[in-house]
Amino acid sequence: MTKKNLIITIILLAVIDLLAAGWYMSRRIEASGKSQSLFDQRDSTEVIAMADTVTSASQADVFDKEQHNTYYFIANSPNIHGDETSYYTSIKHVKVRWPKKINGNDSPEELNKELIRKAFGNSQSQLKDARYMYLNTPSFNKPIGSDYHTLSKAPRIYPVYGNVSQVMVYPYMTSQRLLVMEIDKVEYNGNTTLENTTYVHYDRQNQRLLSRVDILMTDVEKETKLLKTINKKIDELNRGRGEDKQLQHALNVPAEICCRKNGILFQFKQGTISSSPIDIMIDYDKVKDFLTKDFELLVDNNDSYWVYKQKPEAEPINPSRVTKPAAQSTLAKPVVTKPVTNKHEVTPKQTKKTRYNGAKRKSGHYGRAGKRHWSRRRR
């Protein structure tokens, strides 16, 4: 055998040995379930996890200062001839603190469209167009067609005939990875006050919306176990409530959720488990098995939580002060929120809206004089 042939043979044997070693290690990994390779490389799952733990620079979010727009409408004739209190009236309020720049992105189009859809129920791409379409469509308690006109000041709101609809959009919470926007809708329909709150979750790092299916698994078996977890929390809450304030067991996991620092709020609408809207708080350690892998990684590698102190307040039905002219808007320069840091958690001061773990009771009604009385409690 020549020297050249000997070298070729040695090389071939070395290659065969490497292939055999690779096959042997892969069989061991397959049998043991471990994902470490021959050369200590990480598999794709570990790489994703490592990428999520990498601390990236986070820029401060920018929002407009609160803008308040109001339109007034009244029917052309009273419902009862000669009765000046029987005119159908409609007042539309919109208060927003709209996002201008999210983590350096000054055109978060996906976030804008989702906020418009949930707040105003239309498909406009610009806030001003969506807001105008909402404000310019009166909400009367009885269909009256086009038999109405606008007013330059607020009409007197009377029971049965008066309607006051309000939409408020503002940031609730932010963190290094997650922004949560809150949308409150309050409507006085002439008899009662109806309240509804929804949330929009936004991944600040990846600049994308997070829907419910991005946060919670949609598996039927998982959903059933999650429902049992929620009902167990309801049982715990009922131990501290009076007999006349007992919460009923939930029949379904609610569609509306709000992700917070320590857990998830599950929002139950009026009449589902209580006569009033109720939020049930479940800690992350108890819902971990029901989270999607991506969102679990987000929660595990998130930091620098901040709850916003500024919150728009609903307008009274019949304000005692002189009401602003119709369609008046308060525009101001954008406000920059507190920068998000990577190492230290920011603890905000106590705000007017107190949030506790457990259940939140939302209720409100108006007396015959048109004044609003609030009772808001979370346990």
C-alpha cells in the first residue's frame, strides 16, 4: 500500500467513526429525551428561549394628551305632544390618550386598527375618521330615522328619552415586553347604565398584536381544566362574601382577559356570575399550564412593569357646569411616558382606580335627578 492510499484510508475511517458517533449520540438523545447534541449545541427551542432572555434596549412610549370630543343630538319633535321632557336626545363622548410611538415605532398600524375596531366598531385606518364616524351617528333609545338635528350645547337628559354613550381609550399598563391598552364603554340608555371594558395586548419588542389565542391555549381539555381553576377561585372568594353577594360558578371561560404583572384577569359580563360585571384574577403560577409557549416565555422574561396613573373619567349625564360646544377637542403636545428600564421595576403611586387580586365589582346607576352614583369594589 502506498503512502497516498494509506492517508486516504485513514481519512475514510475517521469519517466513518464520526458518523457512527453522531448516530450513537442521536439515539441516546432520542431515548433519554434530552436535547443536547454531540457538540453541546442547543436545539431550536433553547435558542428561542435564549433569544427571549436577551435584554434589548427599550424606548419610552409616547401618547397624546387626553382628547375629549362631544356631539349633541335631539329629535325635531317631542314623543308626547306638549311634553317638553319627551324629546329623544343623544350625547356622544369620546376621550382618548392615543399611542403615538411604541418602543420607537411611530406608526404602529396594527395596534391602531385594533384599537379603532374595538373602540368604535368600524374599519377606518385613521383615528380622526373613525372617531368622527362614531360621534356623528346618534344613539337614540328609539329609532327616529333622520328626524333629528344637532345642538351646540348639551340637552337636558331625562329618563326613558335620554341616551349618553361614551368611549374611553387609554394605556393601562406597560412593561419591557408588553403594552396593555384599555377601552371603556359606558352607556346610559334611559333606564340603566351599562359598562363594558375590553383590552388590547401588544408585544412591544416584536411590534405585533397578541390575541387571546396567542396567550391561552385553545385545546378543549385545557379549557375545561382552566374553567375548574376559575371556579375554584370563585369558591375561595365566596368564603369572604355575604350570602346575598355569592358569585355563581362560571359556565364558560370568558373571552375577554387582561394580562397583568402577576396574573390574568378574566372578565365576566353583567349577569354571568353576578348581577354586576366581575373580574376574576388568577396568578400566573396557576394558569401556566394553559399559556401558549410563546406567551409563557414572554412572561418569564419580562420586567419593568408600570401602571399608568392617568385615566379618563366618564362624564356625568347632566353636568352642572356649562358644557363645552359640540365637537370641541382638546389637543395638546404628545406626552412621553416614563422610560422602561431593564433592571429595576417601577412601582407607581396609588391611583384613584385601585386594583386588587380577586374579583372586581363594577356597578353604577343614575337617580331620577340624573346624577350618577358609583359603587366600585374589587376583592
